Amino acid sequence: MTDTPRYEQTETNEYGQAVGLCPKAWQAPAPVQSAALTQHLQGQYCHLQPLESKHAPELLAAFDQASPSLWTYLPYGPFQSLEDYENWISDLNRDIDNCFAYCIKSRETDQVLGLSAYLRMQPEAGSIEIGHLSFSPLLQQTRAATEAIFMMIDAVFMLGYRRCEWKCNDLNIPSIAAAGRFGFRFEGTFRQAMVVKGRNRNTAWFSILDYEWETLRPCYENWLAPENFTKSGRQKTRLSDMTQLITQGRVPE
């Protein structure tokens, strides 16, 4: 990386004013809803497919043993019945212009383990958010969980997006830690941004930019590689140890 991040670099216009750089050879990417690349994301440990009503029974089963605390910082849940899950799916799919949701399935068993989504999709700005992350106990702290995030980030930059966002309640310490582990950079807090479940929510904003992904991507590939795990499944090198070098402006050896 250069000493001055690309988003901070400027030019001077004919009036002597500082203006942002023109993105070189950049065109607005295809909406993820219509891009073949994002219709079915295939990985080593999981695959993502568009969320449908038929996935409701499997989601009910996957979250059956989940603690109610899993839903504390989400704007919905906890859910108790099949109808709850059917309504959840219907709500997420109601406005496909603003939300494109996936179910996350085990590559080995094809079992539904959780869901995720793209939202705040702005192809004209090259910006998109990853959100609605709902990981059942079967998915939490697994290679499949990390791979699902990796595939979603990688797909948007392959399509030509310039910015991938991560947002969460600023009291949601696990989500903030996850953002750092995945290589997202903290940008600030939007105070009193929402009222969720009758309570104030300040929203913490994070992002990865396209040129940052160029050096973050190999960190994920190296972490997900089978040789990074012992026979018992224990990781040898933590993803955060690699991504933090990038966010600190260094390159892993």
C-alpha cells in the first residue's frame, strides 16, 4: 500500500480546489441480484444459495438449541415456530432491491446452518453491505462461517464494487471483534442511528476497500487451507494475526 490511502489522495481542479481522484477504468458493477456470480457461492466447507421459503424448516431445526441471547442485537427474533421462520424469510425477501439473502449450507451434509445477506446495495457508487448475519450454533466458530464471509466479500470485489461495509450495534462486542478479524477498518459511530426493539442503537461502521482486498484475500485463502489445521481441527495460525498486519499497513511474510 502507498503511505497515503487511495481514498485520501486528491487532485486540483481548474479552480484550485482539491477534488477526489477519478477511479481509473471503473464502471458501475452489476447488481448482485442479477449477477450469475452471486447466485450460488461454492466453497470447500459451505455453499450459499438464495434464501427461499422452503428453507424455513431447516432454519427452525438449526436454531432449535440457540440461546435467546443470539438475537439480542438483531432487529428480530428470537423465533419459536415454523411460521416465525417463514415470516422472517418473507420479510427479508420482500424488497429484493435492498436485500438479497442467502441460506448457508454445509458442503458435507447440505444442512442449512444459518443465513446472511447483501444490503444497502448501491452499484452506482460501487458500495454494498454484508449483514443479517444469523449463525446457528452449528455454524458458529467454524471454518464454514469464515468461508461464507470470505465468499461474499470476494464476490462483490470480483464484480467490481469498490467498498464492502460491515455495521453493527456499537454494544455488540462479538460483532466488532469479528469485523476486526475479517480485516474491516473502523470508520466511526453513528450516534442514535436507530431504535431497535424499543432501545437506542448507536451503529459502528466498518469497511474494506477494493485495493485493501487485494492483500486481505490471501490471508483468508491461507487460513482456510487444510494445512492450516491440525488433524484435530485446531487452527495453526489465526486469521486475525494475518489481517491485522494488513490493517496496520504491513504485509504478512
